Amino acid sequence: MSDKPTAVRVYLARVRTSLADLPPTEVEEILDDVRPHLAEIEAEMGPGARVDALIERLGTPESYAAELRASGGYPPVAETVVAASTTVTKSAPGRAQPRIALWGLVLCTIWAGGVAFVAGHMLNPDVLLILLFAAPVFLVSIVLVLHVGVARVRALPEVKWLVATLDRAREQESAAKTMRFLGTLKPAWWVVCAVALAAFGLLLMARHRQAVLLLPFLIAIGLAAVWAGQRVRGDRRLVWMVAPVSAFVVGGLFGGFGATVDLIGDRTPYATASSNSPTSGQYGNGELRYRGSGVENIYAFDAEGKPLTDIYLYDEKGEPITLPRYGCRTPNGGETKSGEDNRFPRPRIEMTQQPSSDAPGAYTTYETVCRETAGVPFSAAIPKSTTSSSPPVSTTPSAPSPTPSVTSSAPPPSSPSSPSRPTPTK
């Protein structure tokens, strides 16, 4: 087999030389993008294709490199040399605007991931409003990067250090394989981002009706991420769009995973059947738990299935089983804690959404209505006892006895469905 370099290799070598002033990682990404296209042209020309044929088709490697610079938003060679010489003569304040643009992007990316994690874990769309606090910083960062250009941001010492670290990692075979593998997943990742954002919006809308206005916004961001993700290699300014979106999706996925783990943990079969230990409810108060779930109300029935009211619960030590009692703050408000006692059953608190009577125009707004409902929401079928409910007839002879019959004062046997605790003997 001949070791003679192909026309594409020779052509790309001259392109690489023309791009030598750019960071090595940037050059490799540019060449990776154009190499398949050049290979297709060489295959069309057939075996023995020469460099001259490629030059006739595409122009000189130097002019082709200049086109790649322009399409990628990179400065021409002359501007790069001037910028390099200017950097030496300028003082540190000349880096202020690029540095603000860079670290504004970093901080907003971290902020977006953290907010998405909390919102995904709580499934609460109101948490997303916290993103507005980072909006001014994000807008300033975008304006500055459009003003100073990506090249000045890449010239910062911290960016150069990061690029050098990635270059050293590429020299290791295992890290290079990992980076190449992750590079092949980039097109699919942007599709995953769009699907995840749409699913996140649908989930929030299912839990909170007011999130219906958020769904189109999330879908639009997902579509924009797909569009920008395919062009980010050619225009590095799009990093200011795709980086926060990627962090938001990753944070939301981890938050949703945590919410799923918590939900499965609450339904584990190894949970204690019942407990009145001082665990905390949604308001931080003690709660009674049964089969891993909190008990908010207790209903009691007599042997005929008739519901009992105003019953008081005590444990085996005579301590009252006291739970927080809640009621409606106002008809149009939420529920509020009204005290603690061991009296049951309590009124049920029902929160409903009703159309507002003064809704402006054609748009319908909803308001939350709180209602306290008394009574038992179900009927109980009490199993009948198989033994007679009347006291047993004594078989003791009618002759007088010095001691009274024990059976005459014995209480009726309890129903098998509600066993009573035996009284300890002293």
C-alpha cells in the first residue's frame, strides 16, 4: 500500500496552516466539519484525484480557509495579528468587557441549571420565576459578546487555560475517544433538549393549570436550541443560547429523577404499616402515618355501620393522638392551621378552581375557592359477628353461691373486625 498522501490530506494540510493562528481545538473542529465534504468531492473525481482538481473545484486552500473563517465568525488573519499585538500593549481594563461577557454566561448557565433542578423536584412552575433575577446579567453578557466579538473572549487567560487543558486531554487516547463519541451525540442532544422541554411543560400544565402559558414558551426555546445547536460550530456566539438551555435541561432531568425517587420511597412495601411518630407534614407539623402515607382524617362507625361523630383518640399510654386541624382562611383563599386536637372526624378541605366573574374580554381567569365539607365521603360495610351479641347464659346451678357469677357481669364479646386491647391484670 502506498503511503503517498491523498489530495484531501494535502489540501487540508494547507487549510490547517492558514488557520494556525486559531486555537488548536477550534481548528480541529473546523477540519472535522469539512473533511467529509472534501472526501465526497474526491470520490466523485475518481481514483488518482489531484490537488489541482480540488483547487479548481473549491479554490485555493488559503481562500477556502478564509471562507471558513467568515462563516464561523472568526476574524481574518490580519485582524488576528493586530488583536494579538494590541493585547500586549493594552492594559488589564481592556479585558473587562470580554470577561463580563464570559462570566455572565457562566453564572447564568449555572443559575438556569439550579432553578430547573428545584422546579423539576417540586414540580412547581412558580419556581421558574426566579430565572428573572438573572435576566439582566444575561442580557448584558449577550450585548457585550456581540460588541467585542468571540475572538476577544477566547483571548482571555482563563479561556486559553481551558483550551490548553482540553488539548492535553485530547492527547490521551481514552479521553480522545470519549470526546469523539460525545461529539457524535451532539445532533441527538439538541433533539433531546427540545423533547425534554416540551415534556416538562406538559407535566407542569397537568399539575398546575396556569402553566398552560408556559408550554408554548418552552416549546419555542426547544426549537431554537435545535436550530442553534446545528450551527454553533460555525458561529460561536450561539454558545450564549445553547449553554443555558443545556444546563436547564440537565438540571430539570436530575430534579425530575429526584422527585421520582422520593415518590417511589413513599410507596415502598417495607414502610411501617402505621406510626404516630413525630414525622413532619407539608406544613412542618407532626402527622400520623399509615402504610407510608400521611393520615389527615379518621372516621369511626358503630356495629350497624352508622358513622360516629365527636370521637377522641388516645394511645395505649392514655396520651391524646393530637394532630393539626386545618380550615379555610377565606372562601377565596387557601387553607390555614386553626389548632391542634384529637377530635375526629374533621371537615374535609376542598380546593377548586372556578372562573372569575369579572374576567376581562374573551380571556377567562380562574380563582381558587376553598370549601369545608362535613360528613363522611363513603359508606362502610361492617362485617357481622358470627357469635351472638347477647351475654352468654350461665350454666351455673340456681343454688345460692357465696360468690357472684363471673359470667353475669362479663361484657359482650367484641366484634372480630375491631379487636380491643385486653386489660392488664395486677
